[in-house]
Amino acid sequence: MLSSTVAIILTTIALLSFTTSEPVPPGPNPSTISGLQPGTTFKRTLELILSDCTSDNYTHMVFDGAWPIDQFQFTYGSDQANQQAVQIMQQFVQYAKYCQQCKASFRVGGRTRVEVSSQFFSYYLKGSKSRNMFVKNLVALATGYGFEGVVVSWQCTQIPFPLLQVVYLYFPLLNPLEPRVGVGCNTRSPEDVLNFGYFAQVSLEFKNVWNNGRLIVRSTLNGFIGASGNYATSQETSLLAQYVDYIDLMAYDGYTGNKGYKTGPFSALTAQCPTIPYLSNGIMELLQIMQSQGFPNNKLILGFTGYGRLFYLPQGFNTNAGISQVAYGAAPPGGMTDNLNGTLNACGQSRGFEGIYLLNEILQNGWLASDGVSSTNVLTRGWDECAIQPYLYNQQYMLVYDDPKSLQIKSKYARGSGLAGLSFYDSMGFPNVFLQAALSVWVNSGSV
């Protein structure tokens, strides 16, 4: 559990009764979300909140995620981290209130927690009784600290799995182990996406108690993966589409330097790029998937991220290959947030580097000029016109990222497609020139 204080909150507020209500449609204005990370970066986080509020950049500020553990409780991983998070979230909500029309939201699950959270998400959401208790405790935690919404990042519902594993899902006795996905020890049920929808339905029933509390669910470039092991059907996602307020599309990390042997677009506008092998989905394809799964565009938020990924080039840079270079399978060390190397994941396996550099660090290191677009004499800048993806390189490394030009083009596409808005994860990584380039399409239209 987070702390004894949280335990008391959960005990007293979890007795709230359910009431029936109709789904609340999303508001007419786009939602711009900022994912913020507690810990050593919090001083910078507070500065960002105050500066962002003065320019009215955000409508939501998101406190980065705890993950569920046993006994329907939540953790940040250690007693010290939990105590720090409790102190920080109280200040976070207070600072967020300085923003006009800005809501503070609490996130559960997340990128570095995906390997952990699915063990309990799948278990808690599969039955009516446990699902109701999980929702009550989650809402109790959020409301107990003054948050006005919940962001859920259950990414294992978006990981495709092979045919043999589909067989094991339906016939678990054939497999001596439980069905696993992700890093290898996450449990998975064929009904996960459907149960996720039931979770959203139950969460909505709190809205008469929680006033205008929002529920936002995050999705990767895969969209939601159903019982077949492939894209979920609209029947499987119907409750999610009906009851969530927004889907935050994490349209990035298409290629990651610690998982593949080719470099490629970090956040491609489209996958229809014949010169780039192994390119799965881009933003256009993701929107098509979400539409086929029943999600209207005015519930979709296009997500950008405040970091780029570094690749090691064992054969040097081949000018003719452009953004698609031969890469070493393991990522080189990144910047200050690339700090999981040597730690153990939920399966007891050692993590490596991810090659992550914040956009702020890219500028501070002198790899880009102050406009965020022009290169310096340190690295050479490249541009892939099909994917709308900039990259920096020398003969040893390639760094793939988004810059003000690519952010503006992709933001314009989101605006033209009728999306609800943008999200930024995590916002501490975005220099102002990058942020304003993405927002300019919306601000100039008078919508933000």
C-alpha cells in the first residue's frame, strides 16, 4: 500500500454506493495532457506546472503512475518511494489548481511498470466483485488526494501474442505455465479487453459521486489486442468505446533501440514507407485501427513524447539507407532518465539501457540549435519525408526523435482528423519551442 494514510482513505471512501448514469460525452475542447514523473525531477515539475499554467498550455496534468499490487492496493515500488509520492502528489494537486481549467489526474500503470501491472489488472478485472473493489479503491485513492481524473495504462492488452499462446489462453491445462506476455511473466486472459470495458463501465458509475471525474485510457501503436491474439473486434471494445472519456494514443516507440537490429522511425506518420522494413503501424494506421474498434475521433488524443532514442551503428552510417540502418540489438546508455540498467524487472531479469534522451538534453548537449530544427557541427541531421521523422547521426550513433517541424505536421494531421487534442509524455522533456510548435495548430484555431 502507499502508506497508512492511504489505507485509511481507502477504507473510509470505498463504502461509496453505486448509482446508474449515462455515459458522459467528451467536452467540445481538445484535451492537452501532461504526464509528469515524481521523484528527483519534482522540483522541475513544479516549475513546469507554474510556467505552463501562465500560458494555459494544459487542460489536464497527470501524476505519473503507481501500479496495483495484492489486497487491491497500489505502490511505487518501495516504502521510501511511496512516502515520497504521497508528499509530492499533495503538492502536485495544489500546484495544478493554479491553472485555470486544468484538472489533476492520477495515473495507474505505465511504461516502466507494464511488466508488473498486468499481473493484477487481469486478475482484478476478470470478476464483478473484484472489479468493483478495484474501482472503489482506485477512485478512493484519487479522490482522497484531490485528483479529478484517472489515467489507466494497461499496456498488456495491446501486446500481440503468437498462435500457440492463443491456444494456451483457451486451454490452459495444455500449458504447464500460465499464459504470459510482455517480458515473460505477465498473466493474460482472452477476456482482458472485454473486462477492461466492464472496468470503464463500473468507473462511470462513480461520476455521480465524483462529479466530473474523468477516465482516460492509454493505447500503444498496436491498438487493443483481443482474444484471437490480433486486433480486438468492435464487439470486444464496445464498452471501452462507450464509457471512457478519452483514449490517449501513445503514437511513439515504434522502433526501440534495445529490442531490434534496425533503426527506424520513432513515431511515423504512416507505415506505408517502402524503404523502411519491419515498420508496423504509424499514426494513420493507428487511427484506422481505433475507428474499426469503435472509438470516435473526438475521443482520441494524439500522444507525443519528450524523448528520443539512441541507436548504436556497428557498421557505421550508410548514406543510401537513410533512417533504416543496421543497429546493434542493445541500446547504448541514454541521458538522466535512462536509469533502469542493471535493475531487475518483474520476472527477475536484468534490464538494460534504453538509449533515451530528453528533448531538453538534446538541446543542452548542443546536438541541435536553439530552434530545435537546425543541426550543429556536432551531429548531422537527417529527415525521412515518408515517416515525417527527423534523426541525428554520426558514424557511430543515430538518434531518432521528434522536432518542432515533425510535431507541427503530426499535430496538424490530428487536428484535421477531428481528434480531441494532444498529450505530452513526459512534459519535463519538452523545450518550449517544441511544445509551442505542436500546440500552435490548436491555439491558432481558437480551440485551446
